[in-house]
Amino acid sequence: MCLHKTKKIFLVLLLVATAARAFECPTAGIFPVDDCSGFHVCGYNALNGAVEVLQFVECPDGKLYNIMKHKCQPPSVFTCPQ
């Protein structure tokens, strides 16, 4: 893998990790981001019992996360309520 591609992958991972840290989980569960471009998966930390972001998932290809269907869908099928 070339160094340029490695830098891009690292930057994307860093941005995703930063977005996940900026979100504070109110409880365990799945929480869409405001623009429906993805969602946070919140759960309990096994070491200290705190509720925290376990994963941030970004919808691919411009799709929007539909919390009622629990999946990413095209904008032609789902409109984000914002």
C-alpha cells in the first residue's frame, strides 16, 4: 500500500473517531446523527460500566439512516426529519 493511501485511511479513521468522541451517549442504544448520515452505537464499557460510543457507522453512498427501519436508505426512500 502506498504512503499516500495510508495517510488518507488514517485521516478518515481519525475523523470518525473524533466524531464518535464528540457524541455523548445518553444511554445504551442506537442514535442517528442530526443529518441522518450515520449513527452511533452506544453501550456499556465492560471495565468501568460507563455508557460510551462503541462504534460510529457512516451510511455509504449518500444514504440516510432510518431509525424506524434500522438501516441506511437512499434519499428517494427516506427523508431525514432534522
